[in-house]
Amino acid sequence: MIDQQLDTRRRSWLAGLLAQRSVQVTVGAWVAANLAVVLLAHGHLPFHRPSLHHTPFTTQLLNPNLAMIEVLLLMALTFALTRRRVVPDVGARAPERAIAKQETAWMVLYGIGGLLGGLILARVLGYHPISFHLTGTLYGTDDTVTRPEVFVWMAYNFGVYAVVPYLWFRRRYTATQLNLRSTDRRNDVLVIVVILVVETIVELTGFSSAIFGLSGRQVLLGMPLTFVIYFIGTVLPTMIFIQCVLVPRYRRLTGSTAATVILGGVTYTLLHCFDGWLAVDTVNATILSVIFLFFQYLGPGMIKTVLTLRTGNAWVHVWAYHAVAPHAIADTPNIVKVFHL
């Protein structure tokens, strides 16, 4: 009898989730995007991703779908790990609806301004466009990325997306309202450890095994340096801009966990719109770039948001699914190359 009740609840929960318009639109768009790739790519993808240059087209199309499945499993695991705790109402931490709507609109405009400002600054200095990821992140690059460029990228993202929003909102809201304080440290640690272990195994056995090609010295020097660079240049900006400020307001405005998770994923995706591996030299290349931008970042942005919503602590996603895995693992080879270690 108990098993039947649990099974009924699970089916009811799944049916309710799939009935939400935001979920239906996202699933439909994902399927349509896969079909569009097949029709537009003609068996070839135009991106600058050296680590995948010899990977078959079918594998390159299959990989983001497998990655999304992994993200969905991590979400389910996160819900399971937090089922016995008191889950904070993150939406209640945002101001009343009218103010939340206004703040969200201003943050979106500010983010667009930040992206355009980074593009202009990079062009003036002769660097690659400043995005949430340094050129060469995840896939490597044949372009030259200099050490000054790395420091400019770090400083710009940290200042624009972390320092300024933090100072502005911290004067008006408490640390708890910004998801910066734990309400259940023991459960937070459990979530961090389990998700980090799972993601690390996945990275090392599938997506990011290039680190095994480095010498012991390169790993010892390169991994801590990579951690610091990405922690300042993308991890903290992601935490403050999205998880501390926008996620509570998304939850307040939508009243839906699913919609908030999807919006978190979309926001995270768009902040990478100037990534160095994208191609925009033709119409087809541009369309494929937009599709693969979402293939690459929608899932990671969603799991980060789930971790914040289920724990009420933006720091959880930092340690569970960002600073170490993937960045310190996947991007150490790129930093070793840039700094000639």
C-alpha cells in the first residue's frame, strides 16, 4: 500500500512538472534544436574547439544530450539529498513583486551593458571578447591568449558581475536574503560532497580527461592557479549575479521552481555569448552557435540554480558544481599552456 502511494505521488509529481508551460517549451525547443543541427550542419560543425576537431559529428551532437541527462540525474540526486531538510523559500527572500520586477529588469539591462562593455574593452586592448569563460575554456584554443589578457578578463568580470552587484544589493538586503548564509550546514556539506564526487568522476572519465596528459609538476602548479583564476573570473561573478540576486527574484516573479531553474539556465547561457569557440561568419554558423551555446550551458546553469533553490545557499553550487569540477579539472591544461608551466 505504501509503495503504491509513493508510486502514485511520483507519477503525479512528474505529470505536474511536464504540464508546466516553461517545461514544455524547453523540451520542445531542445528537440527542435537537435533537428535543426542535423538539417543545418550537414555533418560538420564550424566551431573552434581543438579538443573536438577529430570527434565525429554524431558524437559532438550526442555529447550535449548526454550531458543534459547527467544534469537531470544530478537534479534528482539533489532533491533526494535535501528531501529531509527544511528547504528555504528562496522566493520569499526577494522583495515584493513590483520591486523584484524592477530590480530584475535593471539587472538584465546591466548584464547586457556588462557584456557590451567587455566586448568594447577587449577590442580596444586587442584581446578576445570578454565572456564568462576565458578563451580556450573547456575546449582549448589555437589562438594566443596572453597572461595580461587573463588578468584583464578576471578583473573585468569580477568587478562588473560580482563586486558592483554585491555592494549595491548588500546595502539593501541581508546576507540570508542574498543566499549567502547556510540554514543547514550539515546538509549543505552532504550535497557538496556527493555532487562534487559524482561530477568529478564524470569529468575525469568522460568530458575532461585532458588533465591526465600533464606532468605532475604541471598539475601541482597549474591546478591551484586555474582554481584561483576561474574562481575570481567566473565562479564568484556567477554566484553573485545569478544565484544571489536574480534567482530569488525569478522565484518571486514566476512562483514556479521549474521556471526559475530554466531562467537560471538561460541567464547563465547568455552570459557566455562571446565565448571564443563560437563562429558567426555565416548565417548557418551563427544559428548553430546559438544552438550549441544553449547545448553547452543551459544544463549547467539549471543544476546550479537547483542547488541554490534546494539549499538556499549560493555557496553550495560553487563547491559542488563549478570551482573544482568542471573548471579546476577541465581548464588546467589551458592555463598551463597560457602561463608556460
